[in-house]
Amino acid sequence: MTASLTALADGRDMFGAFPFDLPDKKPNRPLSAALERNYDNYLSPRQEENELYSLFKYTELTGFDYHGGDGTVSRRDPSKIIFENGQYYVWYTKRETEEIPTGLGNAHLATDTRPSADWDLAEIWYATSKDGITWEEQGIAVPRPPKPNVGWRSVATPDILKWKDKYYLYYQGFVEISGKGDSDCPVAVSVADSPNGPWKALNKVIIPNGKKGEWDQNAIHDPYPLVHNGKIYLYYKSDFDRIRGSKDRAIAVRMQGLAIAENPLGPFVKHPLNPVLNSGHETALFPFKEGVAALIIRDGNERSTVQYAQDWVNFNIASVTELMPNAAGLYVPDAFTNTEYGQGVTWGLSHFTVANGWDKNHSILTRFDTDLSLKVNDPEMKRHNYHYSPAHHYKFGLSAQQKKRIAEQNKKLQKQ
């Protein structure tokens, strides 16, 4: 036996093998980096006992008309859900146009009546429900204002704040056709005394884009307010660093920032550590214990994770999961209570995009359920390893270009 192997054997003899029964607490012995993470990064060494690990189960909603899925009606990007007046409320982006979107690559074909994107030429609507499954659409909450006010082209991606018996809808106000430029869409706000409205648009920018050269110079997306420490903590997402100036949104970096205010109308001060999250296509957060948890959806190095920041700023991965809800609008009972110990979440609404193919491009709302709550213990939600059929995997097969590359590689090998 070589000296190096002898040293390994001596180390094992000194501390013994790792025990068969997984210790609940970090054992006092040398551990690999992976085992260190298992105890230091997560709420439990077993994912089944991790309060910030869960699967997501989906349920089809009733009460929404999509014109037979022809692409002329779209609902997407639901807000947080609140419970008022004995019912649930949700706000969302609704597009109802005579024509389907041109697509961002053909934005030059968009007109005053023809949208470029699924969220173009949209308005903010709201619906109510007694059970969170059957919904009744109530109408427009925030219409597009006349040009040149913020949002004249489209108002989209709303989220709700309740503060001192008033209600505030934050949303993106598009002032140009999406796809023709950098999709300038700073955050605007409307105010009401009731979740039923009427909503008064202030027609001004509440959170401006960053200065030229800053990470959020082009976009402040998905404004998401929570109340913490007597202040409004508004998280948001931005797209930046597209490869070599490309306009392809698929290759943009997406990260999330934080802006804090003492008043719903600002001024909002952006946190000096922004971006505070290095991944995520949409914002979805909730108070949890002393801190805040975030669903990190779709994009980035740390996508498909749930993350936690005890100080509401410095996030770490708390779990890794799958089939996360896109654009999750969570039911967060303590979103605005200034809680010192958040209880977590169990359900919400999200959307499915391209619900009926690109030639009928539109989005639909759906319900998801989960167990990211201290009040619920649902072992079914803590299971893992979904099984996908071979047919499902083959849907994600090689492209024609990839097949060509592989064929050329094979030809070269055969000639050697």
C-alpha cells in the first residue's frame, strides 16, 4: 500500500466511517465539502424534513374564457393573492387583441392594435374567488393611460401592497413596443381605498431604471413588495448583459434586486448590494421565520432552488426542487403584517406560456399547491424524483443543426 493510501486508511481508523443513521445535527468529525453543505446550508440534512423543500402540484382553473385558445386572449403574471371581504383577490396581465403577437423578432410589424409580445397592448385586470380554483373576472383595474404617460403602450406584471388601509398596485409601465428597443418599462403605481377600486394612477415613475452602465439600466421587472421592519421591501428583476449586444432575450442574464422605502410612493432606495439574488426569471418571495424566502425560477446558475435570507438581503440556497411555478403569485397571509416570524406559503397562481403553440401564442393562469409552510406537514409534497416517460424526454430531442454537427463528427472519425 502506498503512503497516500496508508494515510487515508489511518484517517478512517481514527474517526470511523460515516454512520448509517444520518445524524440530525452536524457531527464533530472531518466532513467533505458536500457533507458540510448538507448541514450548514439547509434547514435539515434530510430534504423530507426541510421546511423549505417541496414539490408543486397543479390544478386547472375554471371561470376564465380564452376564446377557445385562439391566441387573442391571454392572462399571465398573477400578483400575490390577498384575502379580503370574505374572498381571494388576484390581479394579472390581460391581453385581449384582434391579432396574436408578432413575436419579439418581428416587433417592427407591431402596430397600435397588433401586439409584438404576449404582454404588449395589455391592461391589468382582477378576479375574485371563494376557493382559489373557480374565479370570477371582475374587470379592468388599471387601463393603459393616454400617451405619453407611463404605461401608454402596455401595463403589465402587477403586484399588490396593503399599507395603512390603502391598496397599492405596482406594475411595469411600457412606453415603447417590446422588442423594438430595450423594452423601457419602469415601475408605476395606482392607489385605491378598496381592492375593488377605483384605482387612481399616479402617472409617474416610482422606481426608475438604473443609470447608463448599471445592471438595471434597461429594465425594472416584476415589482414585488413585502412589509418588513416597518418598511416596504420591494424586490425586482432585471435583464442585462446580453451577449455582444444581442437583442435575444433568451441569452440575457437575469438577477434580482431590492429597493426599500418608508412610504409606498417612495422614495425607494436601491440596496447597495444589488443584485441580491443571482438567478430567477420572476420574483416570488414570502416571510419565513425571521427572514425571507424566495422561489428562484427558470434562469441562472441557481435556478430551481428555494433560497433564504435571514437578514432579507444575503440569500443562500435552502433546497433544490423541480417543476417550479412560472411567475408564481403566492398567497402570503403575512405579506403586509410586519411579522417577526413568517409562517410560509401553501398555494398560489402561476401561468403557462405558449399554452396552445406559437401560432396561437397566449398564456393561461393555473393554480399550484406546495408545502413551504410551518403550519402544514404534507409528506406527499416532500417526495421527490418525478418520473417522466420516454415520450416526454424525446420531446426535447436534438435540433436539425445538432444532428448535422454529430453526423459531420462521425464522418471525420470514419476517415481517420
